[in-house]
Amino acid sequence: MSENLNDPGHGDSVASWTAVTIIMIGTAAGTLAFWFDNAPLVWASAAFTLLGIPVGILLKRQGYGVGGEKSKNKH
């Protein structure tokens, strides 16, 4: 299999893993809340899910993104 030298790393960093984990937890909690017909918890889960985006951006700006100075992966 050939190696792609233009591979951007596909988000293999602390910033992306943290953002995706927050989004997945929020989505799972929102799904359960929807299933149990708990509207306030559905909206709280939606807000928590959206929180994953700025957390990922903030961590990337702090150097934890792909190629960042604090990242172990220097793609």
C-alpha cells in the first residue's frame, strides 16, 4: 500500500479527540433524553454538543491541534 505524503493527519490530535468526545457524549445523552421524553435535557444536551466546537477551536489555538507546538503528532 502506498503512503500518501499529503495526508493532513485526519485530526489525530488532542483538540480533535476532545471536541469529538464532547460531541459524542452530548449526542448520546440527547438521544436518551429524547427517548425518555425529557425536553429540557434534550436542549441541555444540544447545548453541550455545540460546546464541542469552540472547545476544539480553543485547544487548536493553544497548540494542541495537528502540527501544534504542544501536539505529539507533527504530521
